[in-house]
Amino acid sequence: MREVAVLGVGQTKFGELWDRSFREIGIEAGLQALVDAKLSSADLGGLFLGNMASGSLLDQEHIAPLILDYAGLAGRHLPAVRVEGGGASGALALHAGYLAVASGQYDFVVVGGAEKMTDVPDETANRITSSTADHEWEVVFGATLPALWGLVAKRHMHDFGTTREQLARVAVHDHAMAGKNPLAHYRNALTLEQVMGAGEVAEPLGMLDCAPLSDGAAAVVLGPLDMARGHTDIPIRIAASEVACDTMALQHRASVTTIESTVVAARHAFARARRAPADVRVAEINDAYTISALVALEDLGFVEKGEAGPEFATGRFGLTGALTLNPSGGMKAQGRPFGAVGVAQVVEIVKQLRGEAKDRQVNGATLGLTHDVGGTGATSVVHLLERPN
Amino acid sequence: MREVAVLGVGQTKFGELWDRSFREIGIEAGLQALVDAKLSSADLGGLFLGNMASGSLLDQEHIAPLILDYAGLAGRHLPAVRVEGGGASGALALHAGYLAVASGQYDFVVVGGAEKMTDVPDETANRITSSTADHEWEVVFGATLPALWGLVAKRHMHDFGTTREQLARVAVHDHAMAGKNPLAHYRNALTLEQVMGAGEVAEPLGMLDCAPLSDGAAAVVLGPLDMARGHTDIPIRIAASEVACDTMALQHRASVTTIESTVVAARHAFARARRAPADVRVAEINDAYTISALVALEDLGFVEKGEAGPEFATGRFGLTGALTLNPSGGMKAQGRPFGAVGVAQVVEIVKQLRGEAKDRQVNGATLGLTHDVGGTGATSVVHLLERPN
């Protein structure tokens, strides 16, 4: 396999972008990434676009060629492929783009992620996001994504003594980080009291335990590592791109406090890269709900099962800690445009590894991890990204 | 790049499968393909699933891991990736799966295509299929896919003298073929008079010029050509897998009677395979509307621009002609479960090249072509499939 590197990154602001269309934000992120990689559109070999639900949200399927078209690239010999895997759509698009470059058929491809979620009423958007859980076994009975993650949280509290306050710390952490990120949806600081006192969504999760619905787009340019010269001074190598699956419905799992797909994807990612969790200096992990981040820390191997709550309280995941979590602010505070998240995670890690993250720069990071999840974990995708020595 | 071959195929009946769920038909096709390739599910490296609109049609996104789950493969280290590109979703999934095997990261993958379209009212399904055209520039003004292809037909008649009867011959041909295909949605013969006398949908296209909405699934197993031994006696090599794009909206094209994406994809496919259109003995091409097939014949290079109507009337595309078209019955008669079509085309060509097509077997075929289109041609995908000497 050819080695693959990230040569350029781009991202729009995340938030309620009511004055901008889906195609506009997709193009903005993609062109930023191309310019960052010192490529013209003539060099483009393909587009792999992560998106969860443009059909339901915007009455528009077939969106990958739509973006190309409005970028002035119609009539070209290149694949424009939309990839969907619920909330993991962006990371799966990255996986597909990575395979495309690794195969040798394409040299330079853009991997984008885009979602426009705030043009429809919240209840419509929530119904659509819940379609990433099992419709026949969960959703028809009234389960939504927050309800399902609420069950995970209750069980985690029961089994391991995780507390309401420990959950809330994740949201406080994310908002503190997002304060340093000009692209974030929510940059306001939160206190533990605010998070714990917010209206309940699905006990024990309150409104501030749940990532928002956002509009936004992110993009990266991938290319062969050995063709990186001239495009970037610091090509970021994709050391591993691994995907694993689990049951769609929570009820079909041996345990609801372990996301088996994350365990499996992470184990294979570290094996492929010949690295260990302790080598990771900075990570963007799934924090769609505060409980999601605690479970992810455990399943990725950063802490022992059941220990994430107390470990989080030690502050070791802050900007100057041994492992900095979600310096972008994560889904909770940077925002959650579903299909864009997995790509935005990589954008953040690349900025960190290049030393371009400004106020939120992590010192001395050479290995970063991204972790994106669909539904309640039927899909998990783990990427390891490495700065050359 | 590693050479990639088709090692197994599977397909459900196409039609109104009201007693069977999406997950059931997906699993049936996939397991058939695995069995055909003498593989157990333990050998599976990944699933790439073409599907246009399960979110809008079934309130279920995130369907690739859903299929894996119900096939008993939860908790596994493998990518389950849904690929969407309107009506070209199946062929794009094949392209993604092909790249995955070519890359060397995966050995054996299933490429599936599935769509369940008849559980909703026809007007809902028609609205959803039209979301593969440009929503902001076409659909909001009332354009639907048949209306847009009707415009193409009118212009083709104006520019080249194509007649109503020549269009109708495509439907008659497809139904004659489908009579020999037990999996086809419509196996009844049609006369020219029936097609020309059917109710108008979008002038000049009548009801029998338009492919139906169908339920159905198809699957193939891809693997490295050099690992084919033991899995099949006749590995069918993918000699080319090429994708090209065009504008989403018809009105933005220099000509509406040429699908530029098809011209470009075909040219690159023949160049990669070092073959010419005259080498192709059997082809499954886009016949979503009768006019689509005539335009495709021209754009793929099988006939000169404007000559498809008269050439079709000569009968040279029949079972014993020099180039047999759509022996499965095509979308018009085998049926059109959108995301399954591009995979079903490959299933048919593989059966033909292996000599397993029974009543509809084409003699002496060693090179076959498939051609799948999204919307009115914003995406075209061309595959060339070759039987070893």
C-alpha cells in the first residue's frame, strides 16, 4: 500500500449558518483545503464526501457531484462519492478517500464532510438523527439518540459509580476549549452548576450534556506521502485508518457500557501503527453526549474500564495534560454538523501536529488520534495521524 | 495496484417485495454472493453498500452496519460503508469496494446494492428519486426525473430525427429480454403499440418508457485476482472502473443530448483496459427511460451521435446481435431498485461471462460493460469486466 498523508485542511465556522447553503459551505471548506495543499482544482483526483442525511434534511441526494459542479468541476474524470454511516459519515469518507489514494488509482483527493441541520425544525432534525439507530428495534418504540445514550449513562453510573458531576465535567472541558476556537458553535464557558442544572433531556443527561445540531463543513486533501513535497512542509501521515462495527440496537449487546466497535477499531489502529495509547498526545473523540466521551476514553484504551469519570476529574485531559482531549471543543462545543464531524476532527489534529493551533496549541504533539461514532456505536472509526520526525 | 476480480454474485428477485424488509433482502443477496465465492463470513473484509435514499424512504440511515448486524457479523473489524450517488449508488459502491481491494488493505469485500421503494406511496417515491436532480435549480420549479429526461428526448428528436417509435423499441427489447430472467420485475412482452399508446408521463415519454420503482438487492464478492483460485473457476477481472461527473442541472450543459460524464468515463475505461467499444460483446446500460438508453449507446461510443434510434431498429442489439444490450431486461423490465441497479448490472455481466445466463446466454462473450447513471448524468460510472482466456 502507498503511504497516505494529509496535505491540506479547510473548515467553515460551525453554527447556525442560515444565510449560507449546503453547496456554499461544502465548496468553502474544499477550496480552503486545496489552497492549503497548494493544489489547483485541475490536480484533483476525486471527492469523497461524508454526509448523514441531506436527502431527509434538504430534499437533495446526489450531493457529491453537486459540490463539484458548483466548484466549477463539472465534466471531469473523477469520482464524486457520498459516504454515509450516521454520525461516523465523515470518518468513513476519510477511510474511503484513504483507500483511493492508497490503491494508486488516484493521487490527490479531497475528503469533505458537510451537514446543514438547522434549516428544519429541531424536532425534524432530531427525528432524522435518530434514524441512525435501529428503526425497527429502537426508534419505533420511541427511542432517540439521547434516550439511548441516557441508558448507557445510567448503566455506567450503576456499574462503576460514575457521578452526575463527572459527566458534567466533560461539557465544562469542551466549552473551555471552544473558547479558544474561532470556528466553534458555542464559545461560552460553562460551570458545573450550569450543566447539572440544565433542563433534562433523557435522565441523567441534560440539555448541556448533549452536543448541538449545527451547520458546517470541513475538508482535507489527501495525497501519497512520497508526493507531498511542494505541497506542504509538514505532511501528516495517516498511520492507521480502521473501522469496526457492532449491533445497531443497544439491547442486542452483551454490555451497553462498552462500545465494542471502538475497542476493536482502536486495537487494530494501534497494532497497524505499532503504537500504544500512551503515545497519543492529542485526541479528538466522540463526545456527542458527555457519557459518550467517558465511554470512549475507556474503549480507546486511554483509561481502565470504569475509571473515566474519576480520571477526567483529575484534569489530565486539559491543554497541558499528558493527553489533551478535544482541543477544538469537540462536538459538544465546536458543534455537531453530523457528517462533517469526522473530517473536522482530522482538521484539528492536523493543525495541532503542524503547530498551527494558536491559542489552543498542544506542545510537542507528534501523534494524534481521532474517534468518530455512528448511532450508539454500530460504526466506530479510529484514525492515527503522525507528524514526521 | 492489485488486480481485482469478481468471485461471487447474488441477487434477489426484483419487484414489489412487500413481505420482506430492507435488511432481509440485503442479507439474502450478500449471503448468496459469499456462498457463490466459497467464502464464509469470517473471511469478509468489508461491506460497501450502494443505496440512494433509505433515510427518506424507510427512516433508516446507517444501513451498512445494519445489514452486517443482521447477518450475524456485529463486533467485527471491518468497514461497513454506505455509498450514495443517486441512481449510480450501486456502481459507485462497486468503485469504492474495488479501490479497497486494490489498495491491499482488504482482501475480500462484499459490494451490495439495495433499495426498498414500494413501501411508500408512488408520489413520495417519485419526489425522493427527483432529489437526485438539482433541488435548487430544477426540482423546486416542478421538474422531476421523467420531465428532465423528456426534455432530453424532445431535443434528441429535434436534432437527430429520432422518432417516437425508436424510443418505444427500447422498452419492447427490454421486456423481451426480461421474459427470460426469472428475477425480473416485469416479464411480460410488450408491443410497440402498447408502449406508444400508454399514458403520457412527460411528453414524449409515456408510462412504458419509464423504468418502474422496484424493491431489490444485488451483491458481488470482490477479491484480489491472484487469490481467486479455490473461490471460483472463472474469476471475472475488473479491467476498468471509471467515474466522471457533470453539472447537476440539465440547463447548465452545453448540450442536453450528450451526457458528458458518460463520454468521459467510457473513454477512460476503454483506455485503461486497452480495449475499444467494438470489443464489447454484452452490456448493461442505463435505460431508466427509453431515451436514456439511446443517448447512452451514443455516449459510450457504440454508435455515432444521433444514430442510436435507427441503429436500434436494425436489431443489432438483440441476443444474437454483435452487441447484446441489457440481457437482464435492464432497469425498464428487470426493475429499478435505485441503489441496487449498478450492482445488479455487474451480476448479470458476470453470469454472461461465466456462461451461466441460461435462456438468455450470449455466446462467446469475453468482455462486458456496465453503465450506471445518477440523476440526469451528474454521475456516470463505467465498468469493463473481462473473462480470462
